[in-house]
Amino acid sequence: MKMKDLEQLRRWLAGNATLEEVENTSTFGLVGNERFTENARRAYMLLWTWGAPRFSGVADTKQDRFFNRCGYPALMRRFERSKAIAAKIAAGTFPVRWEP
């Protein structure tokens, strides 16, 4: 993940951005500069999908499949792990390796 992606992800998480806001955020700025790549959006979607129980859409399907395969305790552990990662990113304390 590039530094600009992690910073955008941190802004979304720290600002409690909604899924709709993240999906509608333009990747490019007013002068055509790339503000973040799709990796940031995918990371947010991953954290959003596993951050809480979802009852519709693709996230619901993924959670149902995981529940059926691994059980309720594993699903709850995954929720807690996702929330912990999101909290660390929002606080700016999550260790990340940068790619050039």
C-alpha cells in the first residue's frame, strides 16, 4: 500500500466516512492529480465488510459463507480483528510496509 493510500484510508476511518462517501470519492483531484489508488478503496471495503454484521449485499453473502464454514466464534473474532485494525489505522499507529 502506498503512503497516500494509507493516509486516505486513515482520513476515512478517523472521520467515520460512510460506505457511500468512500464509493463516491473521486480518485483524482481538481487538477488531475491522483489522490489515492483503488487499493485504499479496497482496503476500506474489506474493513467495512468485516467490521460489523452486514445484512444485505455482497458483505452479507461473504459473512454467511464464513459463518457456515467456520462458525460463530470465528466470525466474532474476525469482526474484532477488523475493528482493531481499523482503530489502529485511524489513530495512525498501524505498521505498514511502503511500496515504491
